[in-house]
Amino acid sequence: MKKMTDTFKLNNGYEIPCVGFGTWQTPDGDTAIKAVSEAIRAGYCHIDTAACYGNETSVGKGIKVSGVERSRLFVTGKVWNSDRGYGKTMVAFEKTMADLELDYLDLYLIHWPASSTQFEDWEQINLETWRAMTELYKAGRIKAIGVCNFLPHHLKALMETEVQPMVNQIEFHPGQMQEETVSYCKDHNIIVEAWSPLGTGRMLSNEMLKSIAAKYGKSAAQLCIRWCLQNGILPKSVTPSRIIENADVFDFEITNEDMEAINGMEYCGGSGLHPDKVDF
Ligand code: A2P
């Protein structure tokens, strides 16, 4: 990967740009409009949003304000947990499209799996949501479909359907590499996308990461993003005020020795959200 517009190929042949601009926790209104339009102007062509972020209308406005043609952008949306199931997913998708003011999505994801902690028929619920996503995909309303936060046991049932997931977006940063899920996805041709590649900011004060980053004349944030890329994983930067810094990760290469040192890091903080234990 040499630049922001370089892509990973999904299992249906559609291409996803290697660095996404995340909008989680970006306040709705002017902040989101500005962040998105500035990110696009800074070269990001992949924008990641979700219904539950509550900022889809502003994200859509930011896309318009940027003046960049829709066909040059890759836009991801996500269906929220309260909209699981066939009928509700269909309605939620239409609302997302109306809020974003777009006529197609590049990627639509199930935000969290229904889990056995909350539902006896969790597997059936996930399959019903997936049936709606598949129908929208086949109708051409979405170019690719996938999931977030699915562990191998959640993915299993979806692998036996007509269209298999193309992406799994999971929490991934130094100290939290989710090896089992990543290896399942690699074996099943699912691209893994990282959310919170900076551990929601927690990685930035890590002394070891800071000292490795200094060797390359880079910040710990840039090191984490580059590390995600070199692991063959798609990072997502949530950084309205550091947009340019986080895009500047294509002029250095982390050595194998440093990659191994980071790969070997113990857990040092993360969201603490476990897909089978969350209560939302
Ligand atoms: P801000 O949005 O104010 O820039 P993650 O992507 O892992 O979820 O982390 C996002 C958090 O890390 C946000 O709090 C963001 O703050 C902060 N952050 C993102 N990029 C940088 C950076 N280059 N330097 C310092 N903090 C950053």
C-alpha cells in the first residue's frame, strides 16, 4: 500500500480503499460536516459512518460540500442493534440513504452480532438481518456487505448462506490483535477492518510505541496506522483535528523486528467491549 487510494480487493471483486476516515464520536452538525469535507480534501476517499453515530445527515452534507464526485468515494454505513431482523433492516437502510442523501452505499455492515447472552434465537436474528442485506446487495443498492464485531461462532451461520460477508470490522490495535477472528476471516476470504487502531487514543501514550515511532520520525498514531496496514488490515482513523497527520503513513516501512515487537505486546487497554457481553 503506497497511498490512500490503494485498495484491498473484496471477495466479490469490489475494491475498498486501504485507509478509512471514521466518524464515531464526531459531533453532529458543523463539526462533522467540516471533518468529512476536510478529510476528503486531504485525500481520504473512504468514509465510515453508522446510524448509531447520529451524524449521518452531517456526514452526507460533508460529502456534498467536498465537491468530490460520488463515484470517487467509498461510503460505509451500519445497521444498528435495535434494527435487527429483515423488516427493520430494510427500513433502517432507507433512512440511512435518505439521511446521507445517497442513492447507493459501497458497504453496509451489521454493527454488532445478536448474541446468546441476549437472545435465545440469536443465530436466526443474525440470519434475518443478513437476508435483508443480501437482498439489498443483489438489487444493487449496496456494492458490498459485511459485519462488525462478529467472532467466528457468529460468522459460521452466515458462511452457509447465498452471499458470504466481505468485511468484518473489529477492534484491532497493538495489544488486541484478535488472532482467532483474524485468522478465521483470512481463511474465509473476509477482509478485516480495524476500528480504533489507536485503541481510542490509549496507544498514544505507550512508551514502547512512542520510542519505536521516534526512530522513524513519526508519531505513535502514525506508527499504529502503518502497523495495521502492514498486517494486511484496514485501519480507520477517527481524527477530525489530526486528519493530515494520520494520512501521512506511506513514506516509511516498519522493519520486521519492530513489527514483531509490536505484535508481541501484551493487552494494554482497549474498549473492553466483548461482542457476547455487551448490553446494547
Ligand atoms: P481527536 O478526534 O481529537 O483527534 P481511534 O481511531 O483508535 O478510535 O482513536 C481516536 C482517538 O484518538 C480520538 O480521541 C482522537 O482525538 C485521537 N487521535 C486520533 N489521531 C490522533 C493523533 N494523530 N494524535 C493524537 N491523538 C489522536
